Amino acid sequence: MNDVRTLLRIGLFVAVTAGLSFIRVPLPFSPVPVTGQTLGTMLAGLLLGARAGAVSQLIYVLLGFTGLPLFGGLGGAAILLGPAGGYLIGMILGAWVTGIISRGREGVPIMFISCLIGGALIVYIPGVWQLARVTGMDIRGAAAIGVLPYIPGDIVKSVAAVGAAAKIRTHLDLRDRG
Amino acid sequence: MLKSITIGQYIPGESIIHRLDPRTKILGTLGYVVILFVLRGPAGYAVMAGITAAVALLGRIPVRMLLRGLRPVLIIILFTIVLNMVMTPGETVYQLGPLDVTDEGIVQAATMSIRVILLIMTTSMLTLTTAPIDLTDGIEYLLGPFRRLGVPAHELAMMMTIALRFIPTLVDELERIMKAQMARGADFDTGSFLDRAKSMIPLLGPLFISAFRRADDLALAMEARCYRGGEGRTRYKVLKVSTPDFWAGAFLVCTFGAALWV
């Protein structure tokens, strides 16, 4: 694959993640909403690979940092430094890990596991850490309100990511060969 | 709403703040954020609030726009206030059931919320007065010196611009696919939340396939026009540092110094 094409595909995934961030379900007891953003993270890792996937998430975070309302209608440094900002940083790592685990493996189960680890577990590590730091909760309390309510959503998103990625991968393989 | 995202919050204008070089504004905002986090004491916050007010006045930014920026973080602010009031150890001023509101806590809550409010107002002024394209241009220049360390400054800025260009395209594409599927009997509007979420999944496949096609077409078009990255590129719009930028820089250095000193 040539360079300009990768460049544009990365740009595309930044836009996809931004679009997915508008799917959001606020939870009354927590400052962190359930969002579609990590579906973008999973898809970027699965379809672009580790490096390009991580770059796409990095650019997403940078663009949001400049104040564009890409975090589900919000944006700016304040969101990134706020209670839910750690999850955004986690998305960069998450796409990379998803890409690493799923590299060169076609099976649906392994793709599903890579999504759960990369798109969920890895995202939580900096996410919970920052939630605890900003709000002054202890790590255990932050994990209780910052991880548990989101697990059903993660499973739904992983299923959707694998379903879509499997279809798109076959299609892209045909294109790249032709 | 999604379509207007690429303009972001930018309000076109002719004020002196609008005409400043984006690099000046980016560096100024970053400096402001850093100072805001190292500040101690109420006098410093007063100086910082003064800077924000001065920029808002000079930029003729409507107060309404500044307040609108605060609305989405209102819950976060309330959350920090309550949490800080009851979690900070100190002398108890007021008993709220099992929780103690402490004097230290009230001070802490006030500082935290003022800090967040100033942070959001000021960072949103950057995007209120600067078009996103100018911002990405500015970021590219500012990252330029790091190119020797392997940071692909031009490529990063290029990808940012492309992402902004793709957002409206994706929205159009999504609408088109949804209409096509609705014409064939798909139902996106009724049923439980889960049902509606499930009905979105068949959209992802076609959406991505057509989006990839567009991205690859654009790549081909760029290559056909000999796009080869940042090396030796000339620009239609050249960023220029002028006298007002020096004044703005001098003003910020002095006021930041004052905020730290008082």
C-alpha cells in the first residue's frame, strides 16, 4: 500500500471516530458517558493496523484538543484534561494494541478478543487513572463507576466492530489485488 | 449539526484578535493553560481572568458564545465542586448528613471551578477567533522544528485537514445509505433502544466500503497532481508574524509574569 493512500485512510478514520462520538448515552451517576468512540478505535486497529490505527486516534485527540467539537459535540483542552480525558488518551494505545493482536489473523474469535483487550481493557487503564486523579476518588471507586457500567457496551461494540471489519476486509482485499 | 462541525465554533470577524497569526494564538493559549495549572493564590486568578476579559473584549466575542461553551461541562464543574467540598480534610463548617463540608473544601472547590471555567472560556476563544484550517497550518509550523526528531509535521497537518474534509462527506454518505435501506423496508425509528442500535449495524459495512473508495480516489487524484509531501511545498496562504503579534506576545509575557508573581 502506498503512502498517500495510508495518509488518507488515517484521515478517514479520524472522521469516523469523530462521527461515532456523537452516539452517546450519558449515565446519571458518572461523568463518563457511554460513547461510540471506542468502536472507532477498534475499527481503526482492525482495518488500519497498529501503527496507522494509533496515529488516527492521536490525530483525533489532537484535533479535539484544538477545540473542534469532535468529542461528541464537545471539544477543547478542558475535556482532555477533565475527568473523562484519560479514556481519550487510552484510545491511542487501544488502537495500537488491537492492531498488534489482530495482525495477520483472520479468525473472528481472535478479532473479537483483540477488540475487547485493545478497545476496552487498554482504554480503561489511563481512563480510570485520570478519573481517580481529577475527581479525587480512590482507584477502586473510580474503577467501579468508570469500568463496570461500560462492559455491556464494550461487548456490543466489539461484536459490531468484528462484523463490520470482516466484511470490509474481504472487500478491501479484492480491491487491493485488483 | 454534524455538518457544521468543520467550521467548529469559528465566528468570522475582523477584530485584532482574529487577525493575529494562529501561531501566536496557539502558543498564547498553551502558555495560559500551563500558567493556570501552576498558579497559587486568588490574585493570580484575578490576573488570568483579566487576560481572558481583555481578549474577549478585543476580539468582540459575544458573552453568549463564551457561556455556551460552558454549558456542556456544567455537570463536570458541579461534580468537582461537590466532591471537593466534602472530600477535602479541614475544619467542618457545615454538616450534610454523614458528610462534612470543610472550609478548606470550599476554598478548594472555588479554585477548581474558577480554574475550569477560565480554562474553557480561554481555550474556546482560540477556536472562536481562528478558522480550523489556520489552526492546522499553525500546528504544522509549530511542529516543524521537531521534524528532525522524526515528527512528520506536514503529514500530521495534512491528515487533520483531510479528516475535517471527510466529516461532511461521511454524514452525506450515511444519509444516502439510510435512505436507500429505508426505501427497501429498513426501520431506524421504532423499537427499543437496543433494536435501533442493532438496525444501525448493517449501515457500517456499506458506509465504510464507500468511504474507503472515496479516500482511495482522493489519494489517486492527489498523486495524479504529483503530491509528494511537505518537502518544497509552496503555499497559497503564507503565515506572517506582524507587529500586533509582537505586542500580543509582550502583553502575555508581562501578564503571565504578573499572575505568577502576585
